[in-house]
Amino acid sequence: MNNYLRFSIIVLIYLGCILQPISARATNKIIREPYLQNYSHKGSIHLLLKTKYPSQVRVYYSQHLKSLSMHASDLMVRSDHDLLLQHLKPGIEYYYRLDYYDEKLGWLPLHEAHKQFTVPDHRPFHKEFTAWILGDPGTYGAKKFHKKFKHSQLDVLEALNTFDPFNPDLVFTLGDNVYPYGSEEIFDRAFFNVYGFVMSQVPFYTSFGNHDFGIYDKHQIYSISCPETKGVYYDLFSLPTKGEAGGVPSHTEAYYSVDFRSAHFVVLDTVGLECHLLEMLDWLEQDLAKVPDHKWKIVMSHHPITDKFFKNSKKLNHLDDHVENLFFTRLSKTLNKHKVDLMISGHYHRYQRTYPMVKDDVHSSFNVRVSEANTARYERGEGIIYIIAGNGGSAWKNDKLEKSRFTSFVSYEPGALIMRFSPEVLKLFMVGRDKEGTKILDSLKIINTYKQI
């Protein structure tokens, strides 16, 4: 074979390789592992994932491994997929397999092994359940951003796993899910790569924080919550809008409620306050009005609601004074009217807890108590306890946030909340980790004095 012929053959082989369709020269694969979102009381759940190449995706699923008789499809050719699995039975383990469509070869498997998850069971009112609450967590892998704190997020996750081995029924976040801003790349690195295993088994209900929004003064805006929800954050998460998780429909992913066994959770949006403040508070009033008194009531937001309870918080909120004052006045009235048990917020990278508060002041019976051991056990009806728990990643310490006369306990260590609910008692633990291992930074117990009718 002469040199010219040999060269021609080589060129033809090379051109054949580079001109063939992507699907023929590279197998598609998952690059963001499947995760659960937006469990519905009617027996559906969203399964989200990302593939390397745009394609159609289908999931086959069943409670029987050898007979995956049900299926759901995302027939749009794209990389980010949202599959709605329906007709699920609460508390039952399901197996599933994911396929993608190749134009030449048809449907092919996205992975070799079957995966599985257990459908949450919201029904048994008397059965205890656990919720994790992560405040401002996403510092891991945030390059050139407060490097000395980048391992705090992993330490907190290890503490949660040691105290409650990857076994929550629900997980909530308090916003600022990633740092320094909410690009898809950073979400993958600092959120999905860290919590992926838990998210594949447990629905995550997230709050929208100012860092998820972006950095306004640098014109790096990635998501907005009002006048419409759009951007990276809202593409990555599927959150209740139609009351599918219980509660009154909000018709927006910016704020919503979740009803689970003996507790009712509300997630508010404080980033978009200047846009939908009154609309959100009207919805909150309607939502809480339908919750029976015997159920635990937990309200969550990114920003804490007042400078009065948490001294100097207004300096760091960056909210309009009129908007913040109106928010606090209306919200405080609603929380007291409907006997909310806990108001939990993030934004500040430390932990603070107030005494039980009645009409924005310390309940009179706690003014004379000086021992934290005495004030860590309460009865329902003694007031609302306000908590800042933005220490899930502890990117930096908010040293300007001072104690006030309402403050019962403060911790400056990284940590996250584990809450255990039963009809009779609510137990709360703030857990963290240091060189000596996992430790409880704070704990409290509330006894339910309201009887189920």
C-alpha cells in the first residue's frame, strides 16, 4: 500500500469518527444523580436528574424489582429532566430503572444497576418522624471564598449522619443553599455533590436566599422569586404550588406549605418581600387558619423577622425599612393569632434561640428564670420560640449580630437542626462536630398540651 492510499484511509476513518452523530460515538450518562422532590399526598413524586447529552428519558418503576410495570417519560430532548412518578403507595419501597432514547439504537439504559427509594408516608399521625433543617449550608468547594470554612458543611453533615444516620423523613433548607452565588456549577459542586445521597432517598424542601439570587452589585443574578419565579434555583428544584403537600395552594414556588403527620411546615420568601409581601401574608393567614391547634406549626424563612429579637440584624438584612417593619408587624400578629410554635430563620451564620415570646415580649414566667436547663423544657402555649440557625456551612461569622434580653441561648459553632415530632412532644437538637466528634450544641423539648379532637 503506497503512502498516498494509506493517508487517504486514515483521513476517511478520522472524518467518519468526527462526523458521526453524538449518540453513536458516545454513550449518554447521568451527571447529576436522580433526586426526589415535591412529594404529593395523592401519591406522586418528582424525580429529577441531569444527563451528559440532551435526550429523551424514561423511567420504569414498581414495588417489584422483576416487574417494572409503570413508567413515566420526559419526551423533551434536553439534559435537565423532571419525571413525575404517579400512583405510588405511601411507605412502600419502589425500584426503578432509567433509559434514554438514541435515534439509531432506540431506548438504552442510562445506568446498569436498579435504584430504589421509599415513598414518604404522611398519614400515620401518631408515628414519630424526623426533619433536618439546614441553614445557609453550601460552602463546600466554593473556590477562593472563605477557604478556611469550606469543610464546615461536611463536618455538619457528618454530625447529622452520626446523630441520625441519614434517616430523616423530610429535609428543609433556610436559603443561601450555595455560596457565593447560585450558578448551576456551584449548585452541583456545593449542594448536589454533598447531599446527593440523602436527596436520592428523601424529599428536600428548599428556601430561596439572597446568595441563591446572586450578587446584585456585581450584576451576577441567577434567579428571581418575584414577580415570577425563574432562573437556576427554580429550574433545579420542584416545590409545591397547588397544595399537593398539604395546606392552601400558594400558586408559586417562592412560598408554600407542607403537612406531614403531626406537623405543619410553612416556607416563606423574604428575598422577594418588596414585590409580593402582602400577597404572601394573606396566603399565610389562610393557610394557618386551616391547621388544627393540636398540630405542631413551624414557620421558616431566610431572613429573621425583626431587629428587636436579634440585635443588629437589620444592619445585615439589607431590606427596606418600611417593608421590613410591615413584614414584622403583620407576620408577628399572624404567628401569635394561630399559636405557631417555632419561627426558624437563617441568613446569619450562627445559632440563636429566644425564650418563648408572647406578643413580641418574653413570656412573664421566664423573666425570673436564669438557668438554661430550666428554660429548655416548655409547654405549648407559653409562646413562640424564634430561632436563627444559619450555621449549616458557616462561611463566616456574623459578629455584629448580638444577644438581646430575649436571647436564651447562643452558639458560634457550625451545626444543623434535627427535629423529632410526635403528637405528644417536639424535640429539637442543634448538632455540630469538632475534633472530639459529634456533639449537641443545644436542645429543647416542647410538651403538647393541646388535645386532638
